[in-house]
Amino acid sequence: MFKSKVFTGWYFSALLLWVVLFSQFNSIAFFIAHWYYAAMMIGGAFVAGFTPEGGGAVAFPVLSVFLKVDRVLARDFSMMIQSVGMTSASIFILSHAQTRIKEYKPLLVFVPVCAVGTLIGFLLLQKIPVYIIQAMFLSLSATFVITYYLSDHRGTQETVNIHSRLDIFYLGLILIIGGMISSLFGTGGDVVLYLLLITHFNMTAKKATRISIVLQAAISILGYCYRAFVDHGLTNYQIRTWLCAFPVVLFMAPFGVYVLARLHVNWMLRAIIVLNLFQLAYFNFKDPSLPKLEASVLFCAILACIFYFMLKKMAAKHRETNIQHHAELATQNSGTG
């Protein structure tokens, strides 16, 4: 995992920075009292590097749903911790010897467009009731990964190939929506970009995951900076909890990327399904209410239909392409014979 000099330099420099910050702004007593932040992110950071969902996919529901932490605090922590973990994973990805940097150049456009969506979300969407935000996030995560796992579509492309203005429109729309989602949950932009890449652009799951990770890392850094320097909305308590989990995500997120490269993609999908179903079930059965259940059922039904038909359409297109390819090969072989 430490074969890259760039990643190794980053890792130990960031670790040294953490030691300095922790000694100045935190304490062992606070860390012991808030141990669950670090424990939670052992799994959360691994998810951030191993899947198209950021570490906020664990941090946001655990804090907001399980521990009853204020939704804004849970959102901020998700962004803050991803600014370390997903950045660490991104540097690991981009500095890997087998990485072709040109395959990630579209991110130079993706990031600022998604950042616009995040800013719109910060300014316009923060008054939505908390239970609706929670239900929307958990439904989005669960329905997407289940429909993708059950579909027979698997992408083949390693690059983002843009062929028309419609492709540009889809990318712009999804990136804006993804940024708005990230403004609510601290994560989520990576999920919707991943969906578009594996369906409309027919990309492989692993490459789409890596591009999504780098996008969410950048959006998390920008979101963290916005909350700290524009909103002035971060408290000393939030900084201290961030420092509790800092060294955990610094290692576990790139470790997730390292494992992803060596594991079959179906195992990745099964792991996400179990995680998301558990979160959705807990949300509805812990302090149950009719509005929560109605919101969950409605979002699940709508999103499942959208994802199912998108993946079905892409699978049919993929099969048609394969049939044409085999027919061309058969024609060439018969002509040669």
C-alpha cells in the first residue's frame, strides 16, 4: 500500500499534522469520552475507499439516526472527515503506478459544477424537515445498490466518453443534483455520479468508484471550507471530534481502495446492500412514526423505479452492442475462411 512515494509522503505528513493539531486543540480525555467517533469511522472510512459511497454514508446515519446528533452537525462531520479520508484515498488512487491520470481529467470540470450545486443546496435546501432528509438519504443508498446488484448490466469502459450535447446535459444536471444532495447529507454526490457513469457512460464499477471518490473528496474539502470560512458555522466541539477520527480515516480510506483492487465487485455490492438495509430498517423501527414510514416507502418506490428502468435500458443497450460485435466477428471469420 505504501509503494508510492507521493502517497507515503502525504500519509506521514498528514499524520504529523494531526499530532500537532491534536496537541493544540484536543486532549486524551476528550478522545476517550468520544471514542465512538473513531470507532464509527473504522468502517465508515473503509466504505469511503471501498465503495462509491463516502464515509458519510456511515457517519451521517449513525450520528443523525442512531445517536440523535443534530442533522447539521452530522452533515458537517461527514464532510469534515471525508476531507481527510477521501482525500487520502484519492491521493492513493492518483499516485498509483498503474493509474492513467488522463482518465481523471474530466474531474477538472466535474468538481466546479458539483460545487455550484453544493452552494445552491447550502443556501436553499436547509429548511427541509430532518426526517425527510434522513428518509431520502437512506432510500437513495439502499434502492440504488440493490437495483444495480440485481441487474445484469456491468460496464466495460474505463474512460468518460462524451459523444453529444445530451451527454454534457446529463453530466451537468447530475453533478448539480449531486452537489445539492451533498449539502444535505455531507455525501451523496458520489453516488449519483457513479450511477450515471455505470449506466449512461457504460463504465466499469471500479473505475466509476474511483472517479466518484475523487469527486467527493474535493466537494468535502470545499464544503468544509465553506462552513468554516464563509458560514463560520463550525464549533470547537466539531473540530475536536474531527481530530478524534482523523488518523483512522487517513489510513482506512486508502486501505479500502487497496482492498477494492483485489476483490470481486459482487462482494463489494453485497457489503453495501447489508449496510444500507440495516440503516433503513433501524431508521423506521427505532421510534417509528407514520410520516417516517410514508417518506421511506415513497422515496424507495420512486427511486427504485428510476434506477430499475435506467439500468434495464442500459443493459439492453449493452446486450445489443455485444450481439452486433459477435455478428461482426462471425462475418469476418466466415470471410477469412
